[in-house]
Amino acid sequence: MGVERTVVAKLKQLVTLGLLTLVAAVALSTPVSADAAQKKKRSTAEARQAQAKPGVRRAAARPTKRVARVVPERPSFGQIAGLRATDDDLSLASSVALVVDQDSNEVLLSKNSDAVLPIASITKLMTAMVVTEANLPLDEKLAIGEEDIDTEKGSRSRLRIGTELSREEMLHLALMASENRAAHALGRHYPGGLPAFVAAMNRKAAELGMHDTHYVEPTGLSSRNQSSAKDLATLVKAAYDVQLIRELSTSPEYSVVVGRRQLQFHNTNRLVNNPTWEIGLQKTGYISEAGRCLVMQAKLAGRKLIMVFLDSAGKYSRLGDAERVRRWVNDLAPATAASPAPATSSIALPELDPAS
């Protein structure tokens, strides 16, 4: 019995000792864990403060990959028709080109000149013809309205809704800066409204013998405004006889007062500021269906020439084509003066009524 009591007592001591050891271990481990957590917290706070200090370089974040949305350019009508594959001696970038002597109707250069294509803002030359022939007051104030907003292409304009300018100012901006809202407002304020104005445009085209030409609106934003280079040469010749159109289309820049603001506009054709050019009339145009377009009347090598360039692919290629023609005509001048060149083809540009 004494032995058994001794064994039980020993066991109790061992259990008690084990429990005390376990409690001590737990007690010792708890401050260590708390201390580690506190140190971690302090290190995180210090890192944040260091990043906030100026001059401390932060770790570069991983670049986020962005997938650019590529919108393919809509092919022009000329491109679809295969006109851009046509070769010519001057390696022009325009699918369509025509250079005509204004006085003799001699054709110096022709490339797909019968092709009927969208003409973009070249349309505004006919808009100007109808406005000037209507003999409406040029000082009459016209207002830009909601109807003048471009819903065809979504193009922007610096002329806000409610802007009031004179008819002449609207015409100036339409011809020089190719302002679409100004051109649309001119048509909308025509007697009988826009339908009557478009009818007058087509009637004038028929009077001039422009049988390949059709208009549906006065800005050129619609691809249904179409013509040929031959017809446009006729239009340039007719528009050149109107002094106001000559002056406004070749104006380098123009400013208008809109409320408390003064807006400065510039010519869309940079050649008007080039001293090597003597331009009597010009108009540019662009929509994707038409490509880059340009018509001009200019004096080169002592001759008044009408130039038409349609469906040019690059932003500046139509101007480059005009420069190629200018150099080519100047190079031809000495040879032509020495010995007259053989007769070339000509197109019949209708004689214009001096009163028109």
C-alpha cells in the first residue's frame, strides 16, 4: 500500500509539472507573437512614410496592357473602283487629276477625269455660287441652329448653337475654313429653306453643263454629292468670275467676334501663303469616301490654269500633286516658248454669261 501511494504521488507531481510547463510555454510565446506583429506593423507604416517622402523612388507598378482599338479606314469610292492603281507621268498621288488652260480650254494633264466621285467640301463652291447669285443681303445676320449640327459625319465646329454672323461672314468661313455649320446655315436661310437651296444648286449645275454632278446638301459631308473632274473644272471657271468668291476663298485667315470671344480661322489650303504660288481661287475637301480633294485656279508660267485633284490618299499629297504640276508646267515653259508644242486635246468648258 505504501508503495502504491508513493507511485500515485509521483504521477501527480509529473502531471502538475507538465501543466505548469505548458502554461509557461504559452505565456512565453504570446509576448513574442505580439511583439512580432507590432514590429511588422511599424515596418509597414515606415515603408508608407518613406514612399510619401519626396525623392524616394517607389517601386514601379506593373504596366497594364491595353489593347488599342484599331478602326480600319473606310476605303474611298475611287479606291474601291481601282482608280488608285492608274499610273501617270507625274506619279500623282491623286486618283483623279485634270489641268486645263482657263483661256484656251487646252488639256495639259488628264487622269480619270470622267470618273464620278464624291467631292466633299468642293461642294461649297456651288453653295457660294447659289448664295451670291441670289443677291441676298450680305450684312443680314444669320444664326447657327440645332439643324446645322452635322449628323452625317459627326464633325465638330467652333460655331456654337446661337452664334450670329452676317451672311458674308458665314460665306467667308465656308469657303476659306470649310466651316460646315456656316455652309449649312447659308442653305437653311435661303428663301424656301434647304430644299429650295439644294434644288438651286442642281439647277445651276445643269445650266453650266455639269451633267455628271448631283448635290443633296450644301456642305459636302454627304457622299451623295458627286461630280467629275471635268465638271469641277467648269465650276471653278464659273466661280472665278465672281470676285467675292475669289477673294473669300483665297483669304489666308479671318477672325469673327462671337459674343465676348474672338475666333481666328485659317485657310485649309496652306498654298495660299506660299509666295511661289499665285492662286486666284481654291477649295479643299475631305471625307473618307472622297479622299483628299483640291481645286484651284492659279497662274503658272504666264498661263491661267485650272487644276482638279480628287481622291488623294495622304493628308498632304494633294498639295504635293499641285507642286508637281507647278514644277512640270514651269519646266515646260521654255520649251514651249522656243517651239510650239503639238496640239493637244481639249474639253469644252461652256462660255459663261458675263452677268452670272
